[in-house]
Amino acid sequence: MRILHTESSKGWGGQENRTMNELVTMRDRGHTLAVVGRPGARILERAKEAGFETFVVDMRGAIDLPAIIRLRSVIKRFNADVVNTHSGRDTQLAGMAARTLFNRPAIVRTRHLALPITSKFTYSVLPDHVVTVSKYVENYLVEAGVPRDGITTIPTGVDFSRYDRAAVQGNLREELGLPADALLVGTVAILRAKKGHAEILDAAPEVLARFPNAHFVFAGDGPQTDNLKARIAVDGLEGRIHLLGLRRDVTNVLASLDVFVLPTHQEALGTAFIEAGAMGLPAVATHVDGVPEVILEGKTGYLVPAHDGQALVEPLVRLLADPVLRQSMGANAIEFVHRKFAREVMAQGMEALYERLLEEQ
């Protein structure tokens, strides 16, 4: 099959990462893929580096006739069997472009987010089918009026070849000047209010008081950086809570941790939990949106209410106090995420859907 992915977002996040994983794994399965995006889009840069054909179209708004004409030309030139759209603007533009073609391609929209939808038209009318990254997102779309028989949930897949704890040094203690027996609780996420870093700070004083050799680390940057720094200083926790900034060596950070914590307020699925699980980490997470689909309560981690820092204390203390429990939950997490969230599993699901849609045309 010839599959063209469209993306109107210029940034790099979970949905772009999923798209890249699909590109690579579907190519490994013998398909030909390309990406069309806006000037300066990070996904175009990454796709080109990985050897994929890329096209640039400046999608300036949801109603952009020149962009529709250019996208129509790209779809014809690439001779796409399938067009897979990923954001609202490119769904509208590429969907309209594809629908005007004779012998048009199948149109699939992938929905990555747990946010309210702005246009039912781009789910129920323009695409032939919608893919969601979690059952939570599927159920939300059905409640919003999208027919369930037009939706398939195919969870995001991760490249687990990089997440082998035995092959990653995990030298964060050495970098921070901490003793080898220091306990590390950490998270990897953009420093944004809805990720719940403030609740970790609510829980930290009690946890740190009970475990004098424990430290918290936050990997990531974002709009809450200054607020978190100020709060850490006011609470007198400098030297016990470490802001690492944006890290390229996420696997090294994860391999250094004993426990992963992310009390997010909203999450379509939670790729960060999948990556932590792949590194053999038990997780403390919030019972919101798609998170219960990636954390098995009492088996791979613990789920607590959102917006409640005190609720984090007991599960963190339980895990820090019991290395056997941490190891057992970490082993369960490795088995679970490899079975359900390998990128090969995602590619199989996408391939089967594309083939079915093409047979039905």
C-alpha cells in the first residue's frame, strides 16, 4: 500500500512520535509511506532524516483553497491508496482534497487527544474511518455523536528496542552527585500545569521525611518551570528535588529511577507510562481518561484521584519501602506493555484496517 500521512502541527509531541513509529514499522512491513506537513514542521525533518519522502504545504487555516489544491496535487503525485490525517486543520484540508479525486484514496483520521472535539464534520463526514489511541477517546467520540462502527481503537505503539534496562547505563545518581543507594522517584513530562507536577510537590515533603535517602527528579521543560523552581525554594527542597530540564537521554533517566510518578489531570493514553513500564518501573498515576488502560491497578502500579497530592504519599511510600514489590510490579509492567503496546502490534492493527477499507471501496 501507498500511505500518505498529513500533519498541520509544527511541533513534536506524542502524536508526531506515534506517526513516526507507524511510518517506520509499516515500511518494515513492505509499504511505501510519505508525510505532508507545513513549512518548518518537526515531523518533516524527522521523516526526511529517516528516508521518507516529504511534501511541504502551508496549511494556513481550515478553509484554505490554495492548500486544498496543493494537497490534491500531492495526493495524486504520490498516488496514495490511503490518506491518514492527524490534526483538525489537515483533516479538513486533506479530507476535502482527497474527496474531490476520481478513484480517491481511503481517508483515515487518527484522533490522539482526550480534548473536546471542535468539528463533528471532520469525524463523521470527511474520513471513511477514525482511529483512536485509547478506548477512552473512542467512547468520548461516540458520546459526541460519532458512530461507533466508524471508529477503531488501535493503541499507540512504542519502539521497545531502546528500552532495555540492561543496555542503558542509568547514571543519573552519578551526574547529580548522589550516593549509589539513593532512591529516585521521577517523571518525564512537559512542565505544564495539567501534568500534575504541583501535586508531586504537595506529596514530596512527607515522602522525603520518611526516606532521607530519597530524591525526586523532573525531566522536561515548559511553562511551569519558574513556578516549580520558586515552589521548591520556598519549601526548602533544593537538593532533594532536581529539575533536569529537557533531556535527550530519556532512557538513561528512566533506567536510573526506582519509581515513576505522573499525576496527570488529562491523558488520552499516556505514552510516558508505557515507556516507564518498558524500563521495568512501577508507576503511581491518576485514574483519569485513558491512563487505566496503561496502568493495571495493583499489578503494574497504583492509580489515585487527580488533583490530590496527598493521595500520592501512601503508594509512593509503599513502593519505596519494598524493593521486592518494585521489582515484581516492574516485571509485570514489562510483560504487559510489550504485549499490548509494541509498535509492531500497532502496525498490524493499522495495516488490517487500511486493507479492509480498501477492500470496501
